[in-house]
Amino acid sequence: MTDDARLDAVEADLILARGRIRHAEFLVQRQEDTRELAEFERAAELYADLGDERGEAEALFWVGIVHQVVRGDGATALPFFERSYARWPAGSATASRCRTPYATSASSP
């Protein structure tokens, strides 16, 4: 792994963590911070560029959470949950995270 790739990996982890903190703030304040979605999207992009499927899957999951929980748009969220689930390593216990009530209710009216 090159030095630039190592820095991108650190950046992806940091951006993902920032997005998760912003989501926790949303749950308390019930006010959207538009940086949350941008951070999860950027983390997904960085992880994809690095070939880190687990990281990309987690970031895509959080993109889906923003669409469903923050914006109330389950139809937009569902493809992100599906892409996230498809990228989790086979047999991974964390793949079940994509089967949470958030994810499975995304297609509910």
C-alpha cells in the first residue's frame, strides 16, 4: 500500500466517524446537517478507490440511513442498503447489520 493510499484509508475512517457523530447529533436535535450525507458518500468513494469492500459497505449503509431516517425516504435508501449488503464479506457476522429494522423497513410504505 502506498503512502497516499494509507492516508486515504485514514481519511475514509475519519470521515465515516464524523458522519456517525453527525447522525447521533441528528437523533438528539432532529435537525439535518447536510455534511452528514456528504461525509458518508465521500467515505464510500474513498473505500471503493482503496478496494476496501467492508469499509465501502459500511459507508453505503450509512448513506441509506441518512436517506431513510433523516430524510424519511425509504425508496432512495433501499438501493444503498442493497449495495451495502452485497459488499459485506461472505459469512461476516457484521453482514447482519444490513438486516436491521432500518434496512428492512426501507421498502415499507
